[in-house]
Amino acid sequence: MQLAKLPFKNALRHKLRTGLTILGITVAILAFGLLRTVVQAWYSGVEGASATRLVTRNAISLIFPLPLSYREKIRQVQGVTSVSYGQWFGGVYITEKNFFPNFAVEAKSYLELYPEFVLPEGERKAFVLDRKACVAGRKVAERFGWKIGDTIVLKGTIFPGDWELVLKGIYSGAQKTTDETQFFFHWDYVNESIRKTMPGMADMVGFYLIGVRDPGQATEVAVAVDSLFKNSLAETLTETERAFQLSFVTMTEAIVAVIQAVSFIIIFIIMAVTANTMAMTARERIGEYAVMKTLGFGGRQIAALVFGESLFISLTGCAIGIALTYPAAAWFGDAMGAFLPVFNVARSTLYMDIAAALVVGLVAAAFPAWRAVTVKIADGLRRIG
Amino acid sequence: MANNKPPIVVIRNLSKSYTRGIQVVRVLEDISLDIADGEFLALMGPSGSGKSTLLNLVAGIDTADSGRVTVGGVDISGLTETGLARWRALHVGFIFQFYNLIPVLSAFENVELPLLLTGLSRKERHEHVGAALGIVNLGDRMDHYPSELSGGQQQRVAIARALVTDPTILVADEPTGDLDRVSAEDILGLMTRLNCEFGKTIVMVTHDPRAADKAHIVRHLEKGVLDATGKAPL
């Protein structure tokens, strides 16, 4: 028998108590992992942002448009490699419950600026050439069972009417962090119609996307772009894509902070539960520890037994919790895909799970181990009988 | 069977007291005692007379207020707690009243436990455990757990555990106190055998005159004071 086996045997003495404690840790780790993933999903747009892309919008607010004529002026700014533009379309597919982000964009330049949207060459060409064509992300296509060639009708909310589009491409993300829930089609198609129905709104875009040669010059380029339109009727605000995405997250920062706090509170609660289990365990076995000390076992070995048992319980719960986090996250991601498009369990979350389980195991065992180590043999032996 | 061998345990001017609240209870007062190598000594006395405390001091599981305990030439009074733990692992076999086996370990694993503190290989440990369980006639029960053994069998496993490191002395605190008469006789017979056949020095605390009868020397403690001279067994 190796001494290392004793913590396992000890842990299985009270199977129900140990089982319930492991179950508690499993649930806590699962909840912690999911909440951390929610927080990360919240920031996924920020994480997925490219350092070589800038976003230019109306300085007053994103809801105010910018003239299409700005495009050529922006293109001439030193350091700019390409310019694209688009408009939040806000269309509804059948019912409002079927929400997914949809944009009218300048097709060719948009795809050039987003190389992470991986589209087969044939589909790319078909999309660019057909004014009524659209492209959907893999997740949104799977969600509605769309296939290439399907006609998709969006009900316009900002731009009234039924907008008939033909699905010409389905893109996949180049990275795990790429949003695969987007839907985009030709800005020209929308603009053409607006020109007839709302001429005052024609030739206006919601935002410009600017490709820069050197990420290190992003700030200079942004300043240069904004200075071009200073004191104009539509002043611009240019920022990195990351800062642009972050501005959305900042609006909901309080919610994210609460989620983060709750995730740590869960760990604290389970730490208290595990500490209670270990305290009961050590109290029951104080006589046995005294016997082992009588046999010559030292304080370190006794402490190792208590810590070993506690860590066995917490890490078992952690392993099961991590194993369950993946299917739970997949289910949660599918259910919340429209709002949290990138819902992947990050490796850092797993490390935090393991770290949390280690902290729970060590902290829970600290006091019981101290008691077991410091109890006088004679006092411990008196507990027996 | 008293012997003329040099003392293996030398106790000099040993005193011990406990504090209960503001009251100081003197448990042992100026005890001096020699125990010869291969001796079988019984310590008797009423409850609270200090006999278990004296046994604990000899076994190095408690420390005295003053005085000296030397076992096998080692002054254990001067050892640190860690030093005492190491010393106990090699030199003392302890037999408890309630056997105190670890319930999740088999008889074999319980006996093997003290050997985990030695540098013996797995094979050597198996040989030692097999021999110890053979001595106590439990070679066929080595895979049994304590709950599957009778009280007498559990105490025999405990004796094998005390014996397995071949310690300098065996100390037994009421080894028959929790056993029926037949099992008690069996255990006492085994202890006598250990003393006679294997030359083990045994210090036993007991209330039981029949147990004391097996010892070569019986010493009585009364209110922490040892009787003037050793008496022959009752």
C-alpha cells in the first residue's frame, strides 16, 4: 500500500457525503465556467477585432449617417489601404424572435477587409456579381436551415418593405473567435431602392471601415481622417475596431461586472461547503491521526493526508464540472447564439476552473489539517472508545 | 522470570502535571524506574493514578515537566516532536485498548502502515508483514478489513502492527480491556510468547489482575507515586 492511496480510501468512507460535496463542486465549476464563458462571449467582438481596421462613424451618434462622398477622401489619407462602408439594416426574418445581425455593405471591399470570413471562391464571386445576393454566417444558416440558392426575405424596420435576397454564400470563421452569425448583402441594392422612396436618405452610409497598412499608425490615421471632416455638417469619429466594439461592451459593463462577481461568489460558497465537509472529516478522524502519530507519522504526512483528501474531492468535482461545461456551453451557445455569437469555452477558463478547484481544496483543508497536526497524541487518543 | 540484563528503560525523577482551569493536577511525582531488557512489566493502579501517563512518557507520545526518560540509551526527553516521531517509528510498538486499526485498510495494510516510514522496499515490507501476521496467527486473514474481524482478531492485528518494525519496547495500554475473557487470554498468551520467545520488552498498563499475572514484575501507582519496590504478580 502506498501512503498516497489513503486519502482516496478516506474520501470514500462516507460515500454520500463525499458524493454530495463532489456534486456541489461540479455544479459550482460548471456554473463558474459558463459564467466566465458568458463574460468572454461578451468581449468576443473586442477580442476578434483586427488591429488593422478602423471604424469611422458620425461623431454625434452611430444612428446618424455619413455621406458616401467621404469614401474617396478617406482613401487618400496616408496609411489607408482600403475603405469599405455599410449600414446597419436591422431587418427581421419572419418574426422578431429570429434576430441576427444584418448589414448592407459594399460587397467586394467588405470581404477584402474581413479575411476571417472564409468563403469559397465561387460563392464569393457569385455574391459580388449579383446585386440581390446575400451571405450568411455558418451558424445563422444552420439555425434556419438555409442552403445556397434559397430566397430569404427580410422585413425592413429602418428601411420599410420586404427585401428579397438570394443566398449566394455561407462563410465560416477562420478562427474560433470569428462571429459566424452575421448576414450581409449589397448596400447598392438598398441605396437604389431608397433613392426612389426616400431620396433624402440616399447615398448615405452608417459607417466606414478603413484598412490601415501599419497597426502602429492607426491613431495617426484616425486623427487624419477626423480632421478631414472637422467643421463639416457630418463630423466623424474614427477609432480602432477594438475601441469601437469596446464602446458597445462598456454600455453593459455593469451587467458583466455582476456576472463576474457572481462567478466568484459561487466559488466562495462551494469553498465554505467543502471546508465544512473537511472539518467534519478531520473531527471524526482526530483519533486516527493520533494513532498514526503514535506510529511515528509526522505532521507533514498527517497534513498531506488531509490536503490529499480535500484535493481529491475538489479536483474530482472540477474534472466532472469541466467535462460537463463543454456540452452545456454548446447547448447554451446554440440557445443564445443571436446575442452571444461566439460562445466558446476558452482555455483560460479551464485554467481558472482548475485554479479555483485547487484553491477550494487547499483552503478547505487548511484548518482541519492544522487541527490534525497540532492535536496532542494523548488528547487525540482520548477521543477513541 | 525476572532477569539481570541491564535496563533498557531508565526513568529518573519524572514529574508531570496538567492544568485544568486554574487548578494544577499533579499526575506523576518524582518517578524513578528501571526496566530491564526483555522484561514484562505490568503497571497497575486505580483510574487517574497516572499509569497511562507514565506509559505515554515511556512511549514518547507525551512530554514530562521534569525528569528524564532514556530508552535503549537514547534520552527521549531531549528530542523534538519530529525527533520523537522518528524515534517512535523505529523503537516503540504501541498496543491500544481499542485496537485503533484504520478501518479503510485491510489487516495487511494496517500492519504495513508503520513500515511505510522505513526505507524498506515493497518486497521487504511484504515479507515483514507476512511474518508479523504469521506470529499472531492471522496469515490467512490478511485481506480482511477490521470490520470483518472479531475484537480478539483485531487486537492481534494491532499487535502485529506493533511488532512489525521489531521495536525496542512494546507498550500496551489495557490491551485486554475491550475483550471477552477467551479473547483476553488469547492476547495475553500471545504477549507472553512475544516476551519469552522473541525477548520483547513489554510495558503494560492494566486493571486486570489476570493480565498482570502474566507479567514478571507488577508496579503499582497511587496518586502519581510509584510503590517503593516491585511486587511479584498477584
